[in-house]
Amino acid sequence: MNSPFDAEILAYIELNEAWPAGEGVAGIRASYEGLRAHLRGDWPDGVTTVDLTLGGQAARRYEGGARGTVLFFHGGGFVVGSLDSHDDLCAGIAGRLECTVIAVEYRLAPDHPFPAAYDDALAAARAMQGPFVLVGDSAGGTLAAGVAVAMRGEARVLGQVLAYPALGGEALGLASYIEKAKARLLTADDMQWYRAQYAAPPGDTRAAPLLAVDLTGVTPCIAFAAAEDPLCDDAAAWVARLNEAGVVASAHTEDGLPHSYLFARHHSKRATGAFERFADAIGGFLPA
């Protein structure tokens, strides 16, 4: 069978798969942080940072310009990830869009199971001053979508932009969970492990926004999926639900890319283009 990946993405995948795995949750977290540090690129010109507290959680502000504000939630299956793991990505968004990005920490499972991460994300969003765009990758996309539902009707939430989010599609029997169950970098078995750590009750819409009954008034959305990912169909399903509720939303699938492709942007032309589309979608919700 021909590989769906080009040579650059295949090299990125193989680097990830060869990275030393840690033992236990602490070891897995350390391994994840080390890999993300290894993949870092050059810092964007003109972007500065300051650490702060938002909604009771540690946060980091990236100042790239005065265009507007993004509230960013990092991915990592609710188990791994931090301000540092996504530091380069947030700086890249701030630099490209000449905007402010505020990244927020949240409590991680299994030390702090559901709904700790959701509660922290919502508290941070409610503590924001002025208008902002909700953004997240993977589990961070879950949080961004969940917060968008909780804050529906609030004009200061300008939009939501999600990268390969997990939104509850498996409960709906979406095809990608079967067709891409053995995808590289994230499998269906991996997802089961992360869900077990987070321990959200089945059907709880705070962890599975796709199952929410009423999405009327949710902020507009652009959702991005990786074609080679069990979560691929979640983005399109979310957008379809939003459209049914009268919300302006669109979905885009990045062909030939796996889960976590935003971290390949310094190593792959295809991933660079995907990052630029993701960032520019965020920019579309910011003031001109």
C-alpha cells in the first residue's frame, strides 16, 4: 500500500515514533516535553512574553502586535502538555498575526480528572477582558469548543478555531474512528487510554460537545482535521451540527498529515502550509 505521507512528514513521524518513551504518567509527560523542545523552530521577530495568572491558573501572554487577542488551550489528551510544550506554537501565531495570544495552563489527569481541565478553561475564559478568539489543538480544541458552548451568546467571544479536536465522535460512530484506528502518531487505542485517564462520564457534553442538544448562539467556528487521524471526522461533524443550529462554520481536512501536524511546521512544507491556514483562520476572526 502506498503511504499517504510525503518524505518530510514521514521523517517527522519516524522521529516521533523513535523518541524515547517515558515510564508512567510522569515519564510520559517528560518525554512529551522533550520531544516538543526538540521540534522547536526559531522565535518570531518582535514577539515578547510575560507569565501571569488568569482565572486562578498559570498563563503566558505573547505580545506580537495590537491586532486582537487569542485565548489558547494546549493539547495533550488532558494528560500531557504545558505552557512550555506549546510555547513555540503560540509565539508563531502571535508573530504571524501580529496579535496577542494568551495561553492557559489547566490541571491534568489522572491527578485531576474530569471536569478539572474544563473548569479551569472556562474560568480562564470568563476572566478575560475584552473580545477574544478561542483556539486549541487536540484536547485543547475539545476545551475551546466546550467553552464556546458554555459562553454562547456572549459577543466578546469572536470565534473558535480548532485543530484536530476530539469532540465525541466515537460515541456517534463516526467512520474515521474505525478507518483510521491504526493511524500513526495517534491510534484508537491511544484515545481509549487518554479517555480513561480523564474519566469523563460517557455522554457528558463538556467532554463531548458534539453530543450537546442545543448549539444555538455558539460563536462561529473554523475546524481543521488531519486526514490520517482517528479524530478526522469530528471537525466536519461539529461544523455540521453548528450549521444546523444556524451558526456560521466551516471544516477543512489537511490531506497527507497526521495528528499533531502543527508541530511539524519547521520540518515539512506541507505542515507549514497547514499552520499558515490555521493561523490565518484565527486572524479572520480578529479585528482588521
